[in-house]
Amino acid sequence: MILILVLGGFGYLDTYLRTFTENIIVLPLVFFGIIVLIQTIVGLPFSYYSTFVIEEKYGFNKMDRKMFFLDSIKGLILSAVI
């Protein structure tokens, strides 16, 4: 997120989204939705590593890969609904 801030990504995203809508309710919802989606995509490999390398090393992992990805998708859907 700091890299996006320093490189001006938030301004580019805002300018791009304003070409589609100027609605004061829709614009921030879509803006933050895209930011959360980017953050989730960037954080997914770290979460995967944490679950399947570190937790398996100490015997805490009870999850398979299919369940991991399904839980990630369910979390995104639940976040979008809320």
C-alpha cells in the first residue's frame, strides 16, 4: 500500500473511476473495493506460505489447499456483502 501511495496509484485509480461515475456513494465503494481486492491478491501468497509451510512445520495445519482457496473466496464474498 505504501508503494501504491508513493507512486500515486490512488490518484490514478480515482481519476480512472471518475470517468465512469461521479456519484458520491458509488465512487468510494468501488474505490475501496478495488483497494481491498488488490490487498487480498498481494497478501494471498503470504497467507498461503503461512498456512502450508509454517503451520505444517509445527503440526498446526488441518487445512487442504482446496479448503484454503474456498475460504479465501468466501471471505471476499462476505466482505463485499458487509
